[in-house]
Amino acid sequence: MTLARDELVARVTANLAVVAQRIASSGRDPSEVTLIAVCKGFGPEAAAAAAAADVRDVGENYAAELVAHHDALAGAPLTWHFLGALQRNKLARLAPRVSVYESVASARDAALVAAHSAGARCYVQVDVSGLPGRAGCAPPDTAEIVAAARGEGLLVEGLMCVASPDPSVAPGEFAALRRSADALGLPGCSMGMSGDLEAACRAGATSVRLGTALFGARPSRPSAALA
């Protein structure tokens, strides 16, 4: 292991302790909340450092990065979550590598995932904020999309969202997602990121997606980046 790798693992380990304190400050037991290390823009060394620090769940937003990072860490005991838009021409490559699809937002998405990954684990993504450009199904359509995913044979573990950046609004959005999940008999809520994990945990998150809280400032993404 190189010095740079040692330093990155030490940073992640120290940041994990801070994250655990933040979760505890929300009134939750840190052991009840799964941490998903989001490596977007950081490179495979971030996923390797997360694994070395005993984080077993890794998330990627871009198909090409997930494929490259997964293959660079072949054999590592990691659960790979795909967080990005589901594109027909990317799913064949993703299917053997993705453990959990967190961005099923339509009946079409469910059918695409099922066609390549029969019985796959997934979350239905809900657009709780209504902000322009946000992915996810409309809240009133959530039950319909969950039913469509189940009808395709997918294992729907819960709901996922990205809340509004407004800290006065996000807690209500998280609470609404938790209520929807409970009403549908779904245990999982993937919600909360580096900046708002406390609010998400107070609302009942079962997993939070963390990038900068674990790895530090994200490098600038090249304009011609793969997706």
C-alpha cells in the first residue's frame, strides 16, 4: 500500500468517526444506518480506501465509472449501488456489476432493469423536491412504480430521494418519503447526503449516501467526462 493510499484510508477512517457522531447527534444508533460511499469523481482509490476502512457499500452515479471502478477492485467485498439515470445502452455492462439499483423512477426503468438483471434489488426514486432537473417519479405515482417494479420481479427494498438544498424544507421532504415507504410496507429509505444526513436520519433514513463527508472536496470533473 502506498503512502498516498495509507493517507486516504486514514482520512476516511477519521471521517467515519465524525459521521458516526453526526448520526448519533440525530438520535440514531450509527449501526442502524448503512453508509454508501459515493465515489463520483474520486476514482477507484476512493472505493478501495472505503473498503479498507470497512465501508462495504459503494455508490456511483455514472455507468462508465462504476464499470471501471468495479473492475479495478475485482474481488473486493463491496456492494455496488448505481445511483444514476438508467440508460438502455448502459445496462448490459452494469448488470453483472451492480448489486442495487437506486434510481428506478418509472415502469420503463423497472422493465429495463428486469430485462438485464432478473430479480435485482432496487429502490424507487421519488422526486420529493419538485425542483427543475431533478430525477424521480412524482410522489403520487410512487405506489404505481413500486407495483410495476414488483410486477417485473424486482426486489423493491425501499424508496430513495434527493431532498431540496434548503435546510428548512428538506426535513419535511425526508419525513414524507419515510411515510410513503411505511405506507407501502417498504423498510428502506435511502436519503440524506453529506450536508443533510442528520435531518435524514431523524426522519428515518436506513442508508445515507456520502461523498465529501468521507473523502473531502471532490475534484473538478472534466467537461468531457464519461457518463
